[in-house]
Amino acid sequence: MKFATQTFSGKLKLKSIKKALKIVGITIGAIIMIFLIFLFALRFSPVQTFLTKKAAAYLSDQLNTTVSLKRIDVEFFKTIVLEEFYIEDQDHDTLIYADKLYANFKLLQIKKQVIDLNEIALEGGVFNLKTWADHKGSNYDFIADYFSPPQVDTVIVDTLNHETWKINFDDVRLVNSRFIYEDIGYPFVEYGVDFSHLDVTNVNGIFRSIYFKKDTIFSEIEALSFNEKSGFGVLQLFGNAKIHSTLLEVKDLKLETKNSNIKAHLIFSMDSFLSYNDFNEAVEINTDFDESLVAFEDIAFFAPELKDLKEKVFLTGKVTGTVSNMKGRNVEMHLLSDTYLKGSFDLRGLPIIDETFIYLKVSELRTSKSSLERMPLFPFSSGKHLEVPENFELLGTINFKGSFTGFVTDFVAYGEFNTALGQMVTDISLKSNQTIPQYTGKVKMNRFNAGRFFGIE
């Protein structure tokens, strides 16, 4: 009986184990089935949107602001599409908005905290960034603070080996987007691009091969176009860019506006981004121009004193320094209708031309009286131009090799002139800012018809 009882007991235990295993198996199977159903359900946009809206509501509560999303569509580990994505700042103003945001994944490594994206495309995007002139901080700090790891002792950080997520992307495509930047409390400028109060609209373009090195951004820019509220606009821009708070460098730059067409290697150096507000004095230029057409109307958006100067210059050569203290080397220029200049220059005092000290070392200068008379005088809104003595008409096309030193109305010309009246080698001073122009110095003439020039023959 005892054996029978033990056998019965053993069968009971075995039966219980089998039952338990069956229940566990059913439970695990059910969990797997639920998980598979969940994954299958997640393939459908309505389910994804429902869950994402729940997450957006959670973030709204955590960030004490509004986070909303109309629709999301996810193809796992491949693409994600957000529609009408919106985040407010804590003053209930738009911080970020996108009609449509598309991301294409190349690699997702959760353990290594790395996301590699082939492309991010933003359609109808708005970035509204604000800072304050009287204190540090911005309207997006609360988001950065929320997602930043807590500040703990350095030893603990090293022990726990905390790492931040790394997000890399090959291409960023912008379609009909807008960028707003306000430095609240900083004064407005009356004319031109105001770098403390930017409003850039109709932004379209592609940024390829983007990467970050410390606090510097590198990217290939392709077909970038935009309009700024000042009236300055770019039809298309190409180049390899390096961007830092104290440096802007664009290699192989091709820039087209409605007035200019520039090909160059461009470098702007400055103390900070706000140096652009004092462009003439605070931004160092180091630029190699390659057969570029430059309109002063475009330059005026950054150097407002040039407003109303309608001239254009066709330029090749190297230009360095600030606008107020500029140097040109191995320069070729076509300007003022039929003036050609080849040589080097130093200009101190721009953009006020009649107060600018000029040193020109001229390899070749070709001009005429009518061309010189097109030279506008500051202020350019007055419409006044350089007054040239009538007898200069007799010189015809003026060719010069030598140097000019001084101001446009008070200068010394040293060199060789070839004109319709003959040749002159000069070391003379000309003051044309008086009722009667005054000439002093030495002139050596070679078959030059001086009597006709001075009206005494």
C-alpha cells in the first residue's frame, strides 16, 4: 500500500509539474503572441500615432509646455515620418514646428547609444530661438536641461561610465523652412541684416556629409536659398562650409543673388556671432575671389553706409582685412562702366569714399573722364559724383602705370600716363575739391600736347 501510495503521489506530482509547465508554456506563448500582435499593430500608423500622442502628452506634462503631433508613421529601423510636430517654449510661443519631418535610419546601436541617419528632411519647419541681452540662457534651455544627465561627482560618472547619445546624419534637407533668432533687449539696426533679430524665410537646400568636431560644424552645402527680412536674399549657394562662433569659412563658394555672382574661398573671422552687427570694423575678411561679380547693393546689407551705391565690380584677386581697413593683392577689377584696374591696394576709411585714404600700386589702369565721373561720393543717397575737369575729355582713354596715394579729391600720382594727347611721366599732386583744380609737382612730357590740354594754344 505504501508503494502504491508513493506511486500515486509521484504521478500526482508529475501531473502537477506537467500542468504547471503547460500553464507556463501557455503563458509564455500568450506573451509572445501579445508581443507579436503588438509589433504587428505598431506597423500601422494609427496605433503609432496613438502611442506617440500619449508620449507627447507625457512630455507636455514633464516639460510644462505644449508638445503635440498630428500623425506618425514608422517603418522599424528604416524610416520615421512626423506630421505637424509642435513644441512651445515656456512663454507659450512656438519653439519648433514642422509640417513634416522625415528621417531615414542607416544604423541604430542602442547599447552603444549611437544613431546613424542617412537623411533628415524637414518640410515647412520653423525654428524660433530667443536669447536675452541682459543674462545668459535661451528659450530652449528647459529642453536641454530635461534631457541632460544629472550633475554628479566626476568619480561617479567615470565609475558608471555614463555616455550621451551620439546622433550622426549624412544629409539634412530643408524645404520651405524658416529660422527666427531674437536677442531680446539688444537694439535693432535701421538698415541691413540685423544679426540680433534675424528672420530667414523660404529656406531650401541640402547639407551633406555633416559632422561635428568639438564646437565646429562641417558640411557640404548644396543649392541653399533663402530670404532675410532685411531684403537680402540668396538665389543659390554651394560650398564646403566650416562654421564656428568665431569663424565662417566656405571653400569652393558659389553664391548667386539677384545682383551678384560670386566664386571664392571665403573666410570671416570675428570675436563672436554678434560681431556681424559691426561688420565694417569687427569682421576680418580673408577672401580669394575668382571672376566674381559683386554688387555694392548686396554688401550694403552688411555695411549699411554703402546703401544707395548702385555700382558693381567684376573682381579677381585676394582681399583681406576689415571693410574699414582693407587690402587687396593681385587684384583685377572692372568697374565704373569702362575702368579696368590691375594691381594692389590699401584702403583705410571705407565705406565713406571721400574720407578714405587710398594707396594704389597699379600694374595697369585704363579709364576715361566719363568713367571717373561715374564715381559716386558719400553720402550715396545725395546722388553726387566725382567732378572731373573738362579738359580731361581731351585725354581720351587714359592708361596709367604707377601709384596713387591720397584721397579721391586730393592725391599724388606717380607714374606713366599714356593718353590721346601723348605721354607723361608724373610726380604730381592734384586737388580737385576746390573751385579751381590745383596741380603741383613734376611732369616729364613725351610728345604730349600740353598747350591743347591747358587751353593755351
